[in-house]
Amino acid sequence: MSLTQSFSSGIVQAPFVTSSRLLRKTWGVISSGDEDVVPHVGKGLVWKVCEESDLTVLVFDVKNDFDLQQNLVSSTYLKENNNFHRFEFLCTKKIPEFSVNWSAVSLFIDNLEKLDELKSKINSSHPLIVTGHGVGGAIASLFTVLLLESIGSGKKRLLCITFGSPLIGDKKLQEAIAQSSTWSSCFLHVVSCKNSLTKKLIPHPTDYMPFGTFLFCSDTGATCFGNPESVLELLVSLINDQSQGFEVVDYGKLVENLYRKAICKDLIPRGLYLTDSTSLNASIRLQLCAALGLTSDMQQLQHQNTDINALATKLEELEKFMSQKKVKFDPSKTLNMKKIDMANLEWYKKYCKSQGIGYYDCFKKETKKDTSKVDTSSTVSQDVILPQKSLRNYWIDMVEEAERKPQTEAAAFRTRWLFAGTNYRRMVEPLYIAEYYADGLSKDYEAKGRSRHYVVLEKWLEEDKKEKGDSKGKTKKNVELILTFDSCFWAKLEEALLLCGQLDDLKENVEAKGKLLEFENYVYESLKKYEVSPEIFLKGSSYMTWWNKYKESADNHRLASFMSNRQHFDQYTEGAYSFP
């Protein structure tokens, strides 16, 4: 679907949220004076826990004399000067630090001991809602961030709902939370277009960035936005639009009204002239009408100091950009496309075998024709070079994406993509090894030439084996079709070939002799486990070239016995050879 046919679904999502009774329940606990719920008093902070049979609601509130300042402070400063490390799990190589509102986090730190105790006491078996109104909502957001470290496995259910609360962090904090789709989904911020708290307490919007989903409400409707750039644009427009004046919003009444409208399916503004709009622009303008409380007689879409048409156009651009970004980095969709590249390489592998040569050696031979520049018009270039590079770029991005994710979600990511990543590494890395050694001058690929993403993919596989317990019994079926398990087999082989150039000096070169013996034993153990593709036995293969040079000096008599009879190769291919 083209972008001109896209829609912004926030106005459809909003009724789902407002009709769920969740907002009514949450606000009910905030405003409740239930004597059974004992408030806990800290330094400038109050909280209460309402536990029911199937739900726990935790409410934060601040004392009336609390003054929210506008300045931000970095996580590095908090760590070095306040010994505050609770949010360090959010930091990654690409996001080494972020900033939060100093007033809110200092209040949080003043109560840290009690909040840590609260965290340990909350019943994790029930769904948990952390909530607050105004600055209480900011503290609720910070407490929820504290809980995120244990979220991601799907076992714990957590939602933070704030009402008319200020932003608490910068763009880096938003990016840190956005690393995990699970984390981002934990936050729902309810904002009224008439809320005085929202207008007064959003400090310097250009320094702050929202995260999570925002439910913008008015007397006539509601809508949802999840794109942080779009949310910020709309928040700024609300701050700049002073036409409605400042009011103390009764969120209880607002939530009840939205619930009724959702049940009656009466949330979409009527009578708007949208025939000249694209579908995306039209849906955004409908959302703005719901968020700002525009009625059907406002055909001109000019809302006092706010140019609705200009705002809608701006949001349309932001939503298009986000849509393009999601398409570009959607790993599931792209992986399906990459299967075509893998299929091309599989075809090439079979084609090479039909010509009596393994795909590694065929590619190396083609590459040697011109080591300075591979012929892009050749069959190899057409069928191998392009998919090879496409796959490599994709998996470099995927590895970086996984490393940016929080630990628990990264583990799930690795498990989900492990099979595809392993197949890719075993199929494609040998081609890069072939290129590396094609000039006859390069050495020591594993230490000097290997891309880091191959190392990481291999590490994931080893971690998975340890976690599940590596199977001792290897299957011997379809050995003909396997890819060599160790994608660096070919690099080890190339190094052994280079050492064979020193055969005359082997008696004196103890180090070279030791390395060749090590490789010899490595080959035998790999064959014994049926982890090597039978294509190494094809005539003229690099492996057979090495063996013919080295066999007179071989020390591993078991390997020599296996290699002495070509019938053994056929038996190996059929999975029928019994290694001693």
C-alpha cells in the first residue's frame, strides 16, 4: 500500500481504550478516599496501593508545595554525583546516557529506599497499573521505568497510566525506552486539551521528548498518537493555543463521558469537509478534531491561534516518515525478502556441484580472475555478489538491532532469528573468506578479516546450545545437503594450505607442524560429527589440494585411513560411514 493510501488509526484505537473501563477504574482509585487503602507518606511524596483479586493499582501523588523546575540532568551525572544507578540498564553503546527532569528525579531519589521496598513488595502475579495525576504521573512514569528491567519475558504485566502529566526526559530517554516495543507499550498518557497542568508543566518542549502512547481528549472525542514527534508537535500546539484558557480538568467526568461516547459509538466528528484530503491527511484532521474538541460547524478548521490545516500537514509528514522508517527496519518483512537471496545462493551451490566443483572453490576461482574488481557482468556477480552483499548488510543491521535491545528482549530476538542467522552465516561467510584469500597475499582471516557480526551470530548459537544442552547424537541424514557447520572451516583450510608451502621446512618448523596437526585433528573431529559438507571431496577442491600436499606428512592415522578410499566419501555423503 502506498503512503497516499495510508491511514492514521488513532481515532479507531481511542474508543477501544476508553471503552475498556480501565481508565475509569484507574481514575477511580486516584480519586478514592477508601479508608481501607492506607497512604504511605514519603519526602514530598505520597503513594497508595489498591490490591484486588485480579489487579493491583499503585497511585502516586505529590504534596501541594512541590515546585516542578524545568532543568534536565544526565544519567551520568546522577550516577557520579548522586550514586543513582537504577536506570543504568537503559544505557547501551549507542545510547550511553540520557537526561531526565531534575525536580522529578530528585524527588524520586529522596524516596528511593522506600520505593525500592515498594518495588519488592508489589504482587507480580497480578497485572499492575502504576498511575498518577499531574506531577504524580511523572513519578509514576519514573517508577515504571524502574520496573522495566524485569519486563520483557511476557510473564509480568505492567501499565503506567498518567493524567495531565509533564514530560520527564529527553530524546535519548525516549530512544532508550523505544529499544523495546514491550517497554513502549507500558505507557499510556491521558491529556486534555484544556488541562492547565499540561500547559504549565511541560517544560521547554524542544528539550523534552514524549514516549509511549498519548490519548488526547476533549469533551467531544479522543484520539491516540504513538509517534513521539507527532505527540510533541501536538503538545506544543496546545501550549501555544491559549484561546481555551486554563482549567482544572475533571478527569473523572472526562473519562466517564468518553466511555459513554465509545459505547454509543459517538466519537467521530461529523460534517467535516475532507474530500480534498489524502486518506492519511483526512484521518489526521479527524484526530485533531477529536483531540481539540472541534465541532461540525468548524468547517474552516481554523481553531483560534492554531492553524489546524498546517498542523495536520505537519503531522502527516511526521507519520509518513515514521511509516517509512518502520517499513525499512521491519525485520520480519525483510527477512522474508532475504529468503529469496538465500534461495539464489542455494541454487548457485547446486549449480556449482553439477559442474564438479564446490561453491566455495567456484566463487574463489571467479574472484581470482580480477582480484581488484570482480566482473559484475559475470554469472557469479549476478547470482552471488548482489544477494551476498544484500544479506550481509541485512544481518549487520539485525545484529546491531539486537544489541541495542534490552537484555530480556534481545534474548527473545536472538532465539527468534537464530535459525535464519546461522544458515546465513554458514552460507555467506565462506564467500567472504574466498574473497579474502583470493589475492594470495592475505592471511589470518579469523583475527584480521572477520566481520564482527559473524562472531556475534556464532556466539548466539553457542549460548543457545548451552542453554538447551547440546545434543550428543548427530543426525546422519541428508549429509549431502548440509552447510559446513563451522563457517570458518574454509579460513582454517586456507591457513593450512599456506603452511603446506613450508613442507620442506616442517621438520625444523615445529610451530607450523603443530598447527597442521591441529587442523588435521579438527578436520577429523568435524567429519566424525558429520558437520562438514561432502563438497570438500570433489576433485580440485581446496581441501583435496591441501590433503594431496600434506598426506605424506599426516600424523592423524584415522583421517588418513578415511581419506585413503574414495568409497568412504560416498558413505559419508549417505551418512553411512562409521568413524572409529
